[in-house]
Amino acid sequence: MRSAFLIASRSELAGLPEALITLQVEAQGRDYAARYPHADEQIVIRDGRAVGRLWVDRRDDHWRLIDIVLLPAVRGAGLATRLLTGLVADASRAGVPVRLTVARDNDARRLYARLGFATVAEEGLWVLMERPI
């Protein structure tokens, strides 16, 4: 299932041999585990089937949204908005901001901005955004 989520988030991987995608999934998992050893990966279930993933590192001073991916079949129905709204509300109750890094050309930036995230830094292809308390 993780390979489906990776392909959903990186369309350039579609059509590659399964063995290469598996290697990419494993590399991504190792990278996240090394950088965010206490992060929580949650599988998003809708109508009894896995349709996405939400990966969050909850630290004392901020929460980091590491990854959010929804399969194409469930996009556009407000699910990401509900997931992120819940995450932001939980973080607010915990008294911490939520941070994320997103590719400069990723359309999700509009969603993040609509939910109160603001750009705090830009580096190369990446944008750091934060939703204050």
C-alpha cells in the first residue's frame, strides 16, 4: 500500500518497475525514520479501505506535517481539508504551531494558505510554511 501512496504523491514514478518503486518507498521510510524517529504514521481509512497517509512528528515546541497523501480517487472531496483542520485544532490545543515543507510548484500550497499556513522561508525548490497557534 505504501507504494500506492508514493505513486499518488509523485506521479513521475507511475509506470516504473515495481522493484524501483519498492526501493524508493524503503528509502523514503528510512529517511523519515532517521529524521523524525518519534513520528506517527497514520493510514487514512474511508469506507473501509486505505485511501491515504498522514505522517506527523509531534515535538514539544511544534508539530511537523511530514507527509500527507491521498489516492487520486478520493481527492477533491474535502478529505485533506478535514484531516488538516483536525491536525491544526489538535496542535492549537497543545499550544504549538504546525510546520510543513512543500515543493514550490505543489498545488497543495493553496490549501495550506487557505488553512492559515504562511510561508516562513524558501530554499531552492522548497517552501517552509507554518500555521501559528
